[in-house]
Amino acid sequence: MKKKNKVSLIKYLKPYWYFAILSPLFMVAEVLCDLLQPTLMSTIVDKGVIAGDSAVIISTGLKMLMFVVIGGITGLGAAGFASAASQSFGNDLRCALYNKVMHLSISQTDSFTIGSLVTRLTNDVTMVQELVASILRMFIRSPIMFVGGIIMCLSINAKFSLVLACALPVQIIFIVLMLFLARPMFKKVQQKLDKVNSVVQENVSGARVVKAYVREEHEKERFDDANTDLMMTNLKVMKIMSWLMPCIMIVMNVSIIAVILIGGYQVDAGKMGVGEIMAAVTYISQILMSIMMVGMMFQTISRGSASAARIKEVLASEPTVLSGDYVGEGADSSLGVEFRNVSFSYHGEEEDRILHNISFSAQKGKTTAILGATGSGKSTLIKLIPRFYDADEGEILLNGTNVKDYSLEDLRYKIGFVLQKSELFSGTIAENIRWGDENATDSDVIDAARIAQADDFIMGFSDKYETAVSEKGASLSGGQKQRMSIARAILKNPDVLIMDDSTSALDLTTEARLQAALKQRISSACVIIIAQRVASIKNADNIIVLDNGTISAQGTHEELLKTSEIYKDIYNSQMKTGGIEA
């Protein structure tokens, strides 16, 4: 596997640099307005209220009001620009992450798991997005408030430095300790959320199986276990962080008492006014609150960095199946598909190989069938042709060229693949069939449906081809979904048509009509069929019998009945006397 590249998420913020700059600038203006308020209040108390000068009260009050308005406007601007930057950053990051997921090899998607990828695309991106917003606002506000508050407080009376010298180290120790204990838990929270999402995804997609086996209570318990695990992990984090606020408030209140005591002696000595003590109390509160905001910001950083690491893990992953640059120009389209000594294992280990030295040819204009017991490697074999996975050894040729040399887009464009499990998408019937060719006309769609023996049941719906298909085709039967999937592949008019046990839900009469129509429509294509029923493939030009990942025999139906014991056993197990399928 290729070494993962280093990934920086900052590049997703660069297009919105102007928002990222304007937000801190507006935040500076807001903080300066906040820092001026206690001093103006001090003036009103000492020179206005106590001195009985109403003119000072009015003029200073108007100044306070003016700074409140300016602070409000700049605060809104800072919040607005920070939101614009973080939301745009999150949107681009989520799109980039989704694009990367779409281009990952199937083995990598399996490795990450669907539940984890869903969490990374949703919750993790949101956490990083919140981190960006927090940095643009709190990262500027807190230091300026801290430094500005100290300057303003000491300008009133230098003796207040004793209070700060005692309070700040204690508060910093509390914050560092809490974050040290909580930080390792944040990654665990995301991992627990992965598990919850995985359980939900499995049970929603497999709801029919759950109900069929009456496993609702078991799955409820499994979800409850995962959800409780998430809750308990979150509670551990919250318990740790819940100590932070009380400890900081204790330090803050003790500091305020100390300021009042020191200020009281200064007032008695005639060295300070009452308003200055009020201002000093406010500044001390602002200083200590700014430290607390820094602590909360580092909490956000800890959570965001854990999520960022998970996001970068996906973004840094290079597809294990790399695209070539050959687009098929000048290829001999009559050659079809050829396997040359192909071996494969899902984990790359020789002892775990599923396929061993597979060699055969599937020619254009002919049908090649693959038959074998469950687990013999039939589906794995055909997944190597469109490069869902790459062979460990040997070569697979399409039209005389190694499939690894093709661009993945061009290779897969030439192949029509009907999966063993029919996958449909939310939309109309016509939209699902048009996956084969988005530019197809209505008549092309109908023609493909007729060949796939789907037109009759489609016309039976009130909205016909505009009938809505629910998620994963839940509103259709298994046979209907299979026929729509076949229609989708036919519409593509591929060079190679692969059908992975895709007629298992059809009766033999419907299947016979489909094969007859199919032979006329794509008579020049290379057709590869996997089937469990001998009756489905006995008319194939070449039948390959797989046994434990190796080719046991190949030939026509008649030849195999004479030469292959495995084929005869399968045939006899399925056919009654008289040749009718059991």
C-alpha cells in the first residue's frame, strides 16, 4: 500500500482568507470597546455620581452608549465573518472528503467501515468547522482581553498585580490539568460514535433480515450497548470538564474579594475612588474570564484536532487501485476478456488466496458462464475485471490490453455490471435505468426495459416510468429490482456485460425470454454470467466450473456432462428425471 501523503486542512480556508482576516479585525474593535466600558463607568461614579456633576454623567453615559453600539456592530461583523469563513471551509472540506471517499478503492472503504466514514463526513467535519470559528473569534478575543485587562487594571493601581500574580497561576493549573485529563477521551468519543453509526447503518439497510429472524430485541440491545458506551464516554469527558467552571469561579470570586479589600484600604487612604474599585473588579473578571475562554478554546482545539486527524487519515489515503492512461483507442474489440494465470487474495497473503492460477478467455459475441459451489470464488473473479480489486499475480486483458493500463473511467465505461445484490437509488424508475446512459432518450429507456422483461410491470404502475423508487428500491420486489438493474446495464450498450447471479429472482420462463432478447440486442458483446442454476447457463458457449478457487473444467454443457464430475453432480442435484429443474 502506498505511503500516505501529509495533508493540511488550511488550504480549504485559503479561498476565504478575507473573511478570516476581517473577523479578527472586527473582534479587536469589539474587545477595545469592551475594555473602555469599566473606565467610563468609573468616571461616572467618581466624577459624576459622587461629585454630583450631572453633565459628566450624561456626556460619559453617551460615550458608553456609543461604544456599546460600535462594539455591537463590530461583534456582529466578527461573528458573521467567522461564520462565513468556517461554514465555507466546512462545505469545501466535506466535498473534498466525499470526493476522496468516492475515489477510494473498495478495499479501503471496507477497511474504514461505512459507519466510520459517515461519522467523518458529518460529525468530524462539524467539529473542525467549529474549531475554525472558535479560532477566528476566541483566539483573538481572549489574548487581547487578557493583555488589555491587565494593562487597564494595573493603570488603576499597581498593587492589584499581587492579586493577578496569585490568581493566574492557580487558574492556569486548573485548566491545563482538566485538558490533560480530557483530551485522550475526545478521540474515544468519536470512535464510539463510529460504532453507533455502524450499528444504525447495518440495521436500517438490513431491516428485512432483522424482522425475518425476529432479531429486533437483539439489535435493540446491540444499539443500546453502543449508545450507552458513547454516553458513558461522553459523561466521563463532561465530568472532567464540569470541574473547570466551579474551580475558575472560586478563583475569580476570591480574586474579586481581594481587589475589594485592597481597594477599600486605598479608598480610606484617599488614593482611589469607589468607581475605580468597581472598574478594577470588572477588569479582574475580564482577565480571569479570558483565561477560562482560552481553556474552553483549547477544549475545542482538542476535540477538533482529534476529528481533524480522522479526516486527514481519509484525505491522505491514496487509492490502492490506480488508474492507467490508456483509453482503448486502436484496441482490437474482437478479443474480449482474457485471464492469464490470475491469483488473488483480499488481504494480499498467499496462504489466504481465493483464486489460484485462473486462465480462460471470454470472447466477443459469445456467452461465458461461471458455475461453482458457494465460496468457490465466482463473484470475486468477475470483480477483478472492472478492477474493484487488483489481481495479486497474473494479467487480465480487455481487448488485448491489460486492464491495469486502462484509465478506470474508460475501463468501467466499457463494462456493464449487474451486481448480485441489486442496488437502486431514490428517484424515478426512468432515472434509475438512465444510470446506464444519462443521455438516453425515453424510447431507449423503454427499449432497454423491454429487453430486460421489466416493461410489463413498470407499465402496471400508475405513474409508469415516472414511478418513484424508494431508497435502495424498497418499494420493489427482488425480481423487479433485478430486471431494472439489467435494463440499466443494457442501456449502457457495453463491450462486456457481466451478470453476477442477477436472474436468481426470475422464473425460468422470464429468464429464457430475457436471454433470447439479450442475445439479439448485444450480440457483439462479451457476456459473462455467474449463475447457481444449470438451467440458466446450459446454452452458454463456454461454461467454466470453479472449485476452491481453481478451474476444475470448462466446455459446453454437453462436454462437461461427459468430462466433469463436479458439473454432473450440480446438474443431477438440480434436475429431475426428464430434465425439468427441481
